[in-house]
Amino acid sequence: MTELYLSFLLMYHGALTMLLGVYGVLPPYFGTSRILANVVGLDLNNHPNPSVTASFSLPFYLGFLSIGLIATSLIVNDIVGKRKTREKRGVGAIFTTDSE
């Protein structure tokens, strides 16, 4: 699910960047900037000098932080789990009767 979210996020951000690149605007990492042109919107109204808001806002960074925390906990749990099952390897591990 995480891969799907990140893939969609990258495609969305890439499409926005390419669309703004047509107008000659580099989107900011934070804050807002203006497109120095008249833009016709989807509602066919003229928008003079519209503002472009940064696409990397607080929810974006919080999403990366949460994914990092989840990945770190999975890695730590995997390492701890491998230490517990280290003594049971090979054929002896198949024929054990220990139930843990």
C-alpha cells in the first residue's frame, strides 16, 4: 500500500511540475510564488497572475516521517526475530517439538 501511495504521489507531483514548466514557473519547496501571466482556468475564466502554493507542505513531510517510523520498527522487529530463531536452523529446526 505504501508503494502505491508513493508512486501516485510522485506521478502527481511530476504532472504538476510539468504543467507549471509549460508556463515557465518552477514550483517552490515552501511558500507561494506567482505566475506572471493570465491563465484561463477549466471554468473558462481569466485568472490574472495566479499564485502557486508549494506542493511540499506539512502533511507531505509527516507522511514521510510516519513511513520512516513504520519501516524502522519493521526492520528492528525483523532483526530481533532473527536473533530469537538463530539457534533453530537446518534439519533440527524442522523436527523440533518446541511450541513458542
